[in-house]
Amino acid sequence: MDYLIRANAADAQIRAFAVTTRDTVEEGRRIHNTSPVATAALGRLLTAGTVFGAMMKGDQDLVTIRVNGDGPIGGLTVTADTHGNVKGFPVNPEVIIPAKQNGKLDVGGAVGKGVLSVIKDLGMKEPYVGQCNLQTGEIGDDITYYFATSEQVPSSVGLGVLMNHDNTVRQAGGFVIQLMPFAPDEIVDRLEEKLSHINSVTSMLDEGMSPEQILDFILGEFGLEIGEKIPVQYHCDCSVERVEQALISIGRKDLQEMIDDGKEIEVNCHFCDKVYHFSVERLGELLKRASRP
């Protein structure tokens, strides 16, 4: 079962999150039939999304992370809530590019150069939007840079996806470790030294380490205090009602044009690939609803 651990250390001068997401990323791979490099890119962003979701306070809060690069994957979108639900999609799920010289999947090459955007819907009139330029396209480096520039929080981000030979997901997960503003230099130096000796997060997961053990390995000497455990899953909350509202929101003119075409329309959910069918008669009913004041 996938889950996320929230923790702190050094008398709350360090806060940390660690998560295992193998089943979640495999579900995304299955839904979108992603190539290995697209699975790795989407999986890293899904994993980051679970942490961003856990960082929010409100019960109805949502966060959307968008990676818009000029690489062949064409972009990625992930949305998460505070309850461990996450969903996402790549624009081009079938992208295939050569591996890097060390044999690893070239996520940075697939993503390219561009912008990372974080949109937080906190129930206000307008969502909070933070942006930064992509640093490497490898996702983890870009999230680290986002935290430093947009939220002014020094962070260490480890994200990883390990594939089986049959292109299913073998391991996936990650950690985010953040220094609070009042952390003294001694803590900063010790933590940086510890992090410099960390292997990849997937190697730790593949050795059988749990999120708790990963955090204990990194932060045990700092007085680690394990907090809340949150189940994590790939979950899409699309429905007929939501799609109807989306169609109504496009306006009477466009709805009328669809009706005039005289053909049934299909609406495809980007996140779960579910297809919704609307007859001309049903579109007419939606047009009436759109016409009401």
C-alpha cells in the first residue's frame, strides 16, 4: 500500500516528508500506457504532488503542478488534494528518446526547457500561483529550485521511479526535507553533509526501506519525530455532473454549434481516460440550463 509519512527533526527546525508511490505510479502508467521515460517523468511529478498535497491545511484544498517544457513529452500536469489522492497525465505518453550515457532514463531530455507552475486552490477567490524556470527538467531539481525561489524554503528533494524489464513500475517514491527559517548553521551543515552521502531514493526503496526507515536513515541523528501517516492513491474524481458543468461553462454559442452539428459528442477525461457521451438531446438540455439566469 502506498503511503506518505510526515515528520520533523531537530526540535522542529527540520520538517520532512517521505512517500512510497509504486502502486500509484503503476496505475498512472496503466491508464495512460506511458513509455518508460514518460512513466518516470509522470511518476516523479505524481510523487511530488502527494507531498505538496500533504503540505496544505484545508480539507478542500487542491494543488496542481504543471511542467511546460519544449521537449518531446510536451508537458505534464498533476493534481493532488490533502487526503493522499493524486492524478496526472503527460501530453505525449508514448515519447521515446535514447537513454543517457549512464543507462538511466533521460527525463530531462524528454521534458526540455520551460516553466514549472504550482497552482494552489485554497478556497479563495483567486488561486495562488508560483512559477520558476525549469533547471534540468529532471523534476526533483526543479521542485527544489521552486521551493527556494517561490517559497523561500531551502529544501532537498529526492524523487525516483525504477522500472522492471517489462516496463511496469518496480519502485517509486521520494522525500522532501526542508529547513525552517530559524535553523542554525550547525544544523544546516550537518544536514548537508548527511544528504551528500545519500544514494538514490529508488535504491533505498529497492533495498526494502520504508518511508519511515528512509527518514530515519537521513534524520535519525537529528532527533526524528514521525508524525501522521497518510494513505496515497491514484484517484480521479471526474463524473457526468462535472463534465456537464464544464460543457455549460463553455457558453451558449459553442453549445448551440455542437447541437447544430447533429452528432453525439465525446468528452475524454485527461486524467483517467474515461469517455463521456452526450447525445444531441442531452446537449439541448444543457443549453437550457446554460440559458437560465
